[in-house]
Amino acid sequence: MSNMLNTVDQRTNLVGENRLELLLFHLSGRQLFALNVFKIKEVVKLPKLSMLPSSHSSIEGVANIRGDSIPVINLRSAIGMRPMDADEESNLIITEYNRSVQGFLVGKVEHIVNMTWGEIMEPPGTVGRQHYLTAITKIMEDDKEVLVEIIDVEKVLAEIIHYKVEITQGVVDENILSEFVGRKILHADDSPTARNQVASTLAQLGIEIIPVKNGQEALTLLQGWADEGKNVKDEILMLITDAEMPVMDGYKLTNEIRKDPRISDLFIVLNTSLSGDFNKAMVQKVGCDDFLSKFQPDLLVEVVQNRLKAKLTE
């Protein structure tokens, strides 16, 4: 089943095209859910699990995958539904987020669909604030339009794994501490959890975050400033952008910024839960200035601090 997933080299063809691939699956029942293929390492049939005493209630156990012990999260339970019982259709989706590897227990896995980010929509406001969806989309199956719910894994993991936002003593250069106060950073991310983590970390330095939910909102704001005759680099210290977002992703956003001479020299940091050499290659390909695997508060502060030091010498 792992053959369903494309290789890294094949995935890079989507970069700058505002496209993504979604792996569709069930959590029992007919409703379709999805995860971005970029975030998936492998899909296997559910192996035998070992118990993990005193773990979070949504941790089903630990799987041994080729010698590696991987915690398994009952995804149905983690998003507030009745825990899913394992059966012959159960699968394990192995993912890597924030430099950690975990598996999600799901039901039947369907197939991969290739879409544009323009086809991905924000969840409707009527679902409330406690939902676990980062986006929704629709696909055609048997001549019928079917709703697909894309899970906010950032929120799921934040409720299971404690992510500290405190900055380690010694990370901040005391000589420029006062220079942080009042600086503004534009942050584009579709996950409220990710936006809150960044804002909470940088607020400790007196930095104000301007949050937007997708690349199109960020681009509209930046170009609006330029239309008003403002120097974007005077308005914000940098742009921090997620890679995967509805309407316009971070790769496409970066491409659009670099094509507009009025804002092309803006400092851009790609901040994503995707890890490893793949994203380093993407940073180089689309023209970002730096890359962060979220969420790592100290590294976030170091990137911001380095940018501030460079700006102070300009």
C-alpha cells in the first residue's frame, strides 16, 4: 500500500503549481477524510500494537515498523469521536510532523487525488471553533459530489503532545532585546493552532503578529500596501508562511511575491510541519530565505533574531 505514495522527486513537480495530493480514507462509516500526501511517509496494514502505559487516551499503543517504535494515535478518538475499533480494514498512516514520527489508526484507505489549492476551502463558520478540520473540499465519485474533510493535524498533535512556547534562557541576544518591541511579522497559516503557537512565542519579545489564513490573503495585503506606496520592508520584518494552505499555498505565494518587483525583496521564511531534505530543496526551488520545521520556539526566535540583526545593519 505504501506504493500509493509518490516519491519525493515526483512530489516536487507540484511545487509552484499551487497543487496538492490528498490521501482519502475513512474513520469507519461513509464520510471521507484526508491528509496531505506531503506529510505521509507510508501507509501499512495495522500491525500488532504494544501497550503504552499512562499514555494519552487517544494513544492506541506502539507499533514496531522495521525496528522503529512508533506511537499510534486513534484518529477518530483524537478528533472527538467515539474511538475506532480495529478490524480487517484498519490501516496505519505513518506521518512526520515537527521532526516526530507517529502513526494514525484509520479505517479503509481509498486512493490519492490530485487537486489545486483553489479547490480547497475553509471549514464553514457554522462548525464552531472546536472542530478538527483545517479545510474541506469536494470530489466527484460515481457522478455524485462528495464532501472530504481535511484534518487539522496541528491541533490533534498539540492536544496530545505538549508543545512549550517558552523561550530558552540565553537564546535571545540581550543587546538587541529592545529592538524586537513593536516589530511586526506577517504570518500565513490555515491552522489556528499553528498561528497561536507562533504568536504566543514571539509575543514574549514584544513582536506583533499579523495573522492571515492563506497565501492569497497574504498576497492581497502585501500588494495593497505596495499600491498605497508603502515600502513593505518598512511595514513588516518578514513573512512567515506555511507551505500547505487553501486557495494559495506557501510555495505559490513565494513565487508571486518574487515576481512583483515592489515586494520581491521581502524576507520569507517557510514554516511547515514537513521535515527533512524535501523542504530544504523546496526552499531553494521557490526562493524562500529560510526554513523552519514547526513547532520549535527557540529556532523560530533564532531565525527572527538573525533577520533583525541583518536589518539593523542595512
